[in-house]
Amino acid sequence: MDTPHITRLGDIVLARHGKPALSRKCWLTAQQYRDWWGRYDAGGLLEGQAVPPGIMQTAREAGTIYASTLRRAQETAAAVSQGQPVHTHAVFVEAPLPPPHWPDWFKMPPRLWGVVARLWWHVFNHHDGQESRLEAEARAGRAADMLIERALAGQDVLVLAHGYFNHMIGQQLKARGWKLVDDQGFKYWCQRRFRRA
């Protein structure tokens, strides 16, 4: 019996979730930002969003759809999967964002806290007992290997997850010889498509 021959490798598409419901229009201390981030991680999507047709098309063409275990990714998957099975996996959860321990008189909006916390985590290894950068990079490598295994079987793979961790997976894919062929950036609902070089 002949072994099936794969004539095409699948693409790997990393997509960010839709816009969350929790408002960013506030000013917070570092401790308040920790609490805010906890609510952000537990929360879902803002109601009434229009799902971009491009991500719907990607989902229709995908042989496998993965999603992070966090609610905002799960609700995104429900919005785009159109009845296709979605494989939920914690390997795709966002990297942590613990802010530095700054005094309570210092306040910033959540968007700026996110930038500062990511810088402190990425550059200064400030993880507050949560996942470190090196641990997250290793996890991103495991995620990349999982996705490549599916793509090598000849099917497109769609991941519905998070902005920064998707970036980390993308770096691991590039290191393994995959090329970014379509880049919509890291905004909500945006996709980045990788293809074997």
C-alpha cells in the first residue's frame, strides 16, 4: 500500500482575540493594575463586535483551530469557528504582566502599565514568582512545535490567543525556518500568517 504523499505544507496563522469588555479608560497604581489585570484575564469580549471577514475565512480554511484557555480567547473562538471543533490548550495563554513595585502615588492608564510591565518582565526578569521570560520562551517553543507538527501534515492551523505570546510563538517559528508571509500586526482580531520557507 502506498504511503500518502503530502504535496503542501499547511500555513500557521496566529490571531489575537477580539476586543475585551474591560475598559482601559482609568488611571491606576501598580497594585490596582495587578487587580485590573486579574479582571482582564478573567473577563470576556465586548459585546456587539463585528468579526472581520478575513479571520472568518481563515477559520473556514483551517484544518485545526486552537485557542487559549482564557475566556477572551474562548469567546473569540466561538465567534469565528462556525461549528468547527476548537482545541483548547493552556500552552497558548498570555505571558504574565506583573508591574514593578512602584509607590501608590504613581498612576498610569492600563495601556502604559502594560508597556512598563512587559519591559520589566522582558528586560529585567521581573516576574513576581510567576512565569519568567525564559520559562515563557520554552513554552512558546513547545507551542511552535505543536503547530508545526499539524502543519507538516498538510493542513492550515489557526491559533486564537494573545498579542505578546503570539509574538513569542512567531519568533520560535522563525527560528525553525518559518517565514512571516502576511502581517496584520497585533491589534484585536488581527492575524499573522507563517509559511515554511
